[in-house]
Amino acid sequence: MAIKIGITGSIGMGKSTVSSIFRNNNIKVWDADSEVHTLYKKGKEGYNPIISIYPELQDKVEINRKKVSYLLREKKIDLKLIEKIIHPLLIKSREKFIKKNEREKILIFDIPLLYETKAQIWLDYVITVFCSEKNQIERLKKRDDFDTRKINYLLSKQIPVNKKNKKADFVIDTDQNMKQVEKQVVNIIKTMRKSND
């Protein structure tokens, strides 16, 4: 049976980078954000139920994520209603991924709101990815459509990083250069493979 490892961390701290290093080491990764993106597409299971509640989110190709983000900040739509639709679909997608890859030794689950959604209950281990607040803000400001108000709103929805670090089994520091970050990931893979032999 595969060891299930969750990756989390506040936005802009390097979670996607760490996930891609696992992929480059032939470890299968289930990405919650990517799955949500798929579910938002027209014709996918999340699209019609959300549009039936919030028709203003309708778009030709998919639910407009920028509009979702803006309307949430303006308190014009209710995140809980969207989560009620999306969360069961994410669980279904995750279970399918686990079943499909049951012969693997290690599976990675990239989940931004891991502790907030209590995903640690079904995971074997948790990795928290972190960096300094200065680097985090600098990284976020380089992204499209990220102003100070949006950054503060997103950070307010997440457990503070020091609390995540205390709860985690492994902590990866992305303030370091890429080679050092890769080394941290490879060390975790080696430790997990030994424990699963």
C-alpha cells in the first residue's frame, strides 16, 4: 500500500515547486487546485451546479476564477455553498487517484488548505513548505492580478505558517536555492522508501 503524503503551505511559499520536484523523481502527485480547475470547466461535474446558484460566474469555457475570487472578497457569494458542491467531487477524484496508483510506494497530495479541511486525518505524513514573509509577499506581487488586498484576504483564510510547521512531519524551507530544496525533497523520498520496504 502506498504511503500517502500531503504537501501544504501558505500561498506563495513554493508548494507547487516542491510538488514538481516530486514529479521529477517519478512520484505521482494529486493536485487539489488543478482538480478544482478541471471541475470548473464547462461540461465537468462542478460547472452546472455552481452556475445554477451563481449564474454571474458563467463563462464560455469555464467558471471565471478571477470573478470567483473578486466576489468572495466582496462577500457577494458564499464560499461554503461552492465548497458543498466541490468537496465531494474532490474526494471522488482523490479516491480514483489512490485506486489507480495503488501499486506505487509513495503518493503525494498537494492540498493548499490541508489542515483547514482536516486532510491530515487520512494522510500518513504531512510536509509543510515555507519561506520568509518577505519572500512570500515578493513572489505573490509578481503574479497576475495579485494586489495587497487580495493577498491579505487569501492569507486570512489560512492557518499561520508557524502553526502548520509545528504540526507537520517534515518542513521544507524554500528560502534556500533550488539545489538545496531538491536535496530536502530527495531526502524525504529516501526516508519514505526505506520505511516502506
